[in-house]
Amino acid sequence: MNRGSGSGNSGHRDVYGRRGGVNLPALRGHNDALVLDLLRAAGPAGLGRTELAARTGLTPQAVSKITARLGVEGLVAEAGRAASTGGKPRTLLRLVPDVRHAVGVHLDRDELLAVRVDLAGRVVAESGGPLDFGAGPEAAVEAVVRAVARVGDPSGPPLLGVGVAAPGPLDHRAGVMGRVTGFPSWKDFPLRGVLEGRLGLPVVLDKDTNAGAAAAAGAWLRATWPDADADADAGADAYVGRGTDAGPDAEVAEVYAGGGARTCVYLHIGTGLGAGLWLGGGVYRGARSAAGEFGHQVLLLDGPRCRCGARGCVEALCLEAVARGDVPEAARIVGEAAANLVALLDVDRVLLGGRVVAAAPDVFVARVGAVLAARALDPARPVVALAGAGVAQGAAEMALTPLFGRA
């Protein structure tokens, strides 16, 4: 058991917004997840035990016990030695990506995509095909079961679980579908429970846009993580936030390369429009799992009827422009709606994804960026970029949450 030395760094938060490591036996699982998440972000180059202790606030002794235990479980291995700075070269540790896998499934209104990923989030198998969401829940369940079997490998690493991303609204906590616009047969269907019974694996259910946010933000944060050498010089306060006297529930602002907490919105433009919000170090779902209904903000009073029943929604306006082949106008409409969201939330990045964006990525990045620039009230406007990963990968990320401790 990890007993540590009682250093008391219980109020710190890391760059993902999570509370730092705590030297208490009851939090062994939390501390293991924290170390694994840091090693995952570091990639093949790995981190030394000193850096892990600095970033987590755990004692070096606690980190040594944790990494030894994770090594026995096959999750951590040596990555070589760092260059000597005069003393004994530091041993670097890395995550072993292929020791466990997870599956992510994107249930769209007209197609299904399933991926199997390793612990680094790399796709190792993929399968897709058409899906008639309107055929009802039972048909979709059968399609998911078949897709998981196709991407699975009975002789390969164990599966930690399956993440399923579906159109909202839905209840993320209960695993129950809501009243999906245009598909009344899905209301109150317990999709998570049914799939767990069929697959014999833990299942996470969330909205497609939330899964997209998890994938896009995770790829972005890992790509911009400080390197191990900089960490060795910076010390703990550069990463986990200052204020060692803060209580366990205090909101301690993290310091990351001179900036504050990183936030973004993921905008998904496909058969519908929605937003996933990455705020405060994780996906923000709202009190009723209803946050992110980006497509149903009204831009044009008395505009065309939307399938939600309102008029002039951004979804109706955008998809109407796509249908008539005016992609630049569709991108401009998304930009206007995105500017409203940015004005409300003051985010660092706007990340774009979905099949409509994939068909004309340069147009969407340029047009959305131009609208944000024109409407910006602050010269430090957010960056507009393509999402670095897809919804199915985000669903798989959510299935990995128990191991890495992030929602």
C-alpha cells in the first residue's frame, strides 16, 4: 500500500485540472491513475521518478512504490536513461501502450464506426458501415455487438471496456437515451445497461459531441505538454499550481507554461450540429447532461423550420447551405454561432470535426476563423483548428477513464 510520508500536497491540481496526488492509502487508485496519465502524456520518451513526484505532489518514496507496482502489472517499463547532469543518470519510465485495449463506437444517424485503441490512444483496428438509427434501439444494439466483435482480438490484450457515443440528448450518468430529435423510439432506452449485458464488459455512454471533445482536447493537450528536460528545471510549482496550504477542495489555478487552465470547444458538423465543451480540465456536461446543444441556438428569427421545432436554428441554416452546395456559407454560419459561444465561454481553441468539415477542412477553418477575428472583442482570440481525433476515438478515450482517472 502507498503510505507516503504525509507531505500534505492535497490541494494541487495538474494541467488537466485534476487534484494532485495525495499520500493516503485510500487514494492508491487515484495516485496510480495520476502517474499513468502523466506517463501517457510523456510518450515513448518517458519521465523520471523525480519528475513524476514534482508533477503529482507525491513523495519520491510513494512514486517509487507506485511505479514498481505498475511495473509488475506490465503497465510501466523503463524507457532508458536521461543524459547525466553531473550525477547518476536518471532512469526514465514509460507507459506500455499495448498491454490493454479499449473499443470506441460512434453511433451516428446513418452510420456506425468502431475502433480499438491501445493505451496511447492509437487506433489498432477499425470497422465501419451503414446504420439506420431510425430502425430503433434493438437493431442498433445488434450492430454495436457485431462491430465490437469485428474490431476485437480474442488472443490480444484484454479490453478495459467499450465507449459508445450517440446523438443526444441522453443521460450520461444513468446510461439512458433521451428524446433524440426525429427518433422518438429511443426515448428512455437503457442503452448502456443493455450493451453491458450483451458484451460482458463495462460500457460508457455519452453524447457524440462530448466524445469528440474528449478526443480533440486530449490530443491537443498531449501534443503541447512540456518536455521532460524543462520539467526537471522548473520544479513542481510550474505544473501543479502554487499554494501548498490550500484545502483538498480548493480551486488552485494551475500554471502551465506561463498560462492558465486550457479550455476548448469541439464543434461537430455532420448529420447534425453539436458542441462538446472542455472546461475546467474535463468535459463539461451540465447538471442534466444537456450542455452543448450548439445546433439549436437561433440565429435567424422566423427562419427555416428546424427538426427540433424551432425556426432559424444554426443547424437548419448550416445544413440547408450544405444541401445546396454552398459550403463557404455553411462555414460562415458555423462561425457566427461559434463566435457567440466564444463570447460566452472565453475558450482557448475552437476545434472542428465531423464529416461535413472533413469534406472541406480548409474552407471551414478559414471561414470560421475569419468570423471569429471579425467579431473578436479581445485581440487574443482563440485558435481555430481541425480536431486531432474522431468521435469513435473519443468514445474509446472515455472507456479508458478508469485507468487514467479523467472523465
